[in-house]
Amino acid sequence: MIDTGLRGKVALVTGASHGVGAATARALAEQGAAVFVTYLRLPLLPEEAGDTSLPGRTRYRTLQAQDASGVVGAIQRAGGRVEAWETDLADPATIPLLFDRVEATLGPVDVLVN
């Protein structure tokens, strides 16, 4: 295997409950990085729950409504270190709190994927 230099590093991946963010978090963990993931659940609106006219949109909105437990569990089962926090990064006051939280649980951030 190629040494990516990620072993022992701390990676922060935002929007990692599904999709590209989740895949990135898993890939970083596979390379030996401790990973901190953020997510924000956006619940389905009642009218979206039964909508079959746009199956792709409904699937995406369903994924947005989930937490990061699937990603966290996958990384933990593979022996990786991972922490997760649900937070709304649209609030600028959250950013310093996020970095403080990552540093307190895993150490200083070496890699940021936003």
C-alpha cells in the first residue's frame, strides 16, 4: 500500500452523514486518520414522504434526514477512531466551537474536507 502520510492525522469532514462526505470520511479512516464528522439532519416535509414523482429527489431528501451513525459505525467496525457532531455550519459562531470540539476529542485538525 502507498503511504499517504495520513496515519495518526486528524481529519475534519463536514456534511458526512451520506454521499461524498461519508465516502471521504471512510477513505480517510482507512488510511489511518482519526476522523471527526459533522452533519445536519434536514427532516422530510410531510408532503415529501410519499412523493414518488421525483424518486431521486425523495431519496436525496431521505438521506439528508439521517444522522451519521452509519458512517461512524462503519469506521468503528474497521478499527478506526471517529467522532460525530450534528451542527449547523451556516452559523459562523459554530466554527470555533467545532474546532475546539475536534481538538478536545481527537487533537488538532490536520486535514479539512468541507
